[in-house]
Amino acid sequence: MVTVYTAQGEVDETQVRSFLEAHGIPTTSWGEALRKTHAFVLDGLGEVQIQVPTEYGDRARELLAAVERGELVLTDDDANP
């Protein structure tokens, strides 16, 4: 597994994971225990690493880079497939 994104909250995590999965890329989260017990993100505490299988890493990064460039858009609908 490789980390392709660091989410800052549950909504961010859900949108990105749903977006990648809608493009056929399986995802998992790592590091969410603190957020689940304390429900906050502060100075990196509670961040969630979104990970994908290594063979999907390049494609996932390309899709996320396209979002950053404004070529693709993440919307609330991506969190509710």
C-alpha cells in the first residue's frame, strides 16, 4: 500500500476515497484512531492517510493532481455515490 493523500477530517477523507473508488481504485485509511476517539484534527493529530495498492498509486496521484489543477472537481455528490 502507498499513501496518496492526507485527509484533514472525515468529509475530506470520504470525498477523496469515494472519488478514487469511483475510478476503480481500491482505498483504505490509516491513522484514524485518534480522530475517532477525540473527533478533531489539530497540527496533524487525527490526520488520515488514504492509501491504495501500489499498482494503483500512479493513477491515483494523476487523478488527484487533475483535481488540484481544476481539471476535475470533487463535490459533495462524490461522498454519496
